[in-house]
Amino acid sequence: MGIPIEEVRPEASFVKDFEFNDFQFNCLVYYIVNYFDIPVMECDYPQLATIGSTKNFIRNKKVFYSRSPGSNKSKKAISY
């Protein structure tokens, strides 16, 4: 997306600081869903406002879904 590394900081807003339009924001959501293998609902979008909030969102979702009954990690952790 052509963002200089010195502008990447936790409080930076995708819309205000990097001037993301709807298409770019949807590309970000698509990347998060596919790269991190976590669901992102439209109601989650406010949690993706800044780099820092997006990082926290991904971290929290990964922890939640890695502990969910249907995940591979939880199946490996259960011994019968």
C-alpha cells in the first residue's frame, strides 16, 4: 500500500493517516481473514481503526480461536 515505515505506528489510523478508501480497507479485511485465518465481521470494523487496535484484534481472535473446541490446536491438546 506504499506506506513509509516511519509512518507505521500503533496510533496511526488507516482512514485518517493513510487515507484508505473503502476498497483499500476491504482489502485489509480480506488479508486479515485469509492470512490469519480468523473471521472478521462488519461489526468488527471499528476495532480495525488503527494499526495498534488491529494488532490487538488479531491477537485476541487468534487466542480465542486457538482455544475453540473446533480448532486444530485444541484437538492436539486433548489426550484420551
